[in-house]
Amino acid sequence: MMPVSDRVKVLFHLDRDGDGWPPVGAESVWGELTEDPHVVRLANVPFFVRGVAWGDEVRIRQADADGLREYESLVRESGHSTVRIVFHDEARAAEVCARLADLGCDWEGVSAFPNLIAVNIPPELPYGGLRAWLDENRAAGLFDFEEGCISDRHRAAWQQVSQ
């Protein structure tokens, strides 16, 4: 089956925790239509959505009047993972982003939240080393991070390293 390369927006409704996080009630993520009209392959890194990552295939509801398709469920995980980093010192962001690139990750930023990046971790990247680096930098006070979605592949690799 070959995917159809039409891009659409997938709407995710978000639940806020007691601290008001995430700072938005919904997020739209780009997706690519597949041959199944009810399945979309995510085509960018989610900033606030938990449980899905770049390349995951998700079931959607029909498009609304604005053309948005609402997320219904995860169909197939891609092996990618998502981590969000919040910088305590914005001046160090370029250094961190350069290190992430060296490790094989890419990321996205958004002007509304200049101290936040959403990081895509490809399936082939060994998560254990990256996670240790994230933990070290958190302990050093450089940034904080949140695992938005850790694939089964990365979770298994991390569990082997941390045992």
C-alpha cells in the first residue's frame, strides 16, 4: 500500500493537570492521509500531546467544517519517540540543539513558547545514551524534560540500560 501524500491537520484534545499543564486545551498536528481514509500518519513532532510520535498511524474521525480531523486512537506506532525540553537558560538552547543533532535527533520550536522544543527520536537511535544525557543535564539545571511518548523499542532499550 502506498500512502497518499495529502497533508491534513489532526486535532487532539488535551487534559490539563493540576498545575495547568499543558498551557493549551488542544493541539493540531500535521498528518498525511493513507489509503485508509480513517488513518493518518503523523508528520510532525507533537508539542503537548502524549502517547503519539512522528510517523505513528492514528485513527481519525471525519473532518469538521474547518477541515480538522479529530484523533480517535493509535493504530500503529512508528518506533519514533517524543521528548519535550524546557530550557532554564535560553542562551544554552543552541548548544543543546547542536548536541541533539549530533546524536541524530531533530526538533521543532514554536514562537509562542520560546523556551520549549519538541524532540523527535528516530527508532534507530539508542535511547539509553540519550536518556542518560537528558538526566545529566536535568540534574545540572540546564533544562527539564518530559517524555511525551516513548516507543516500545526505546522503552525496552532504556529498561535494559537502567537495570
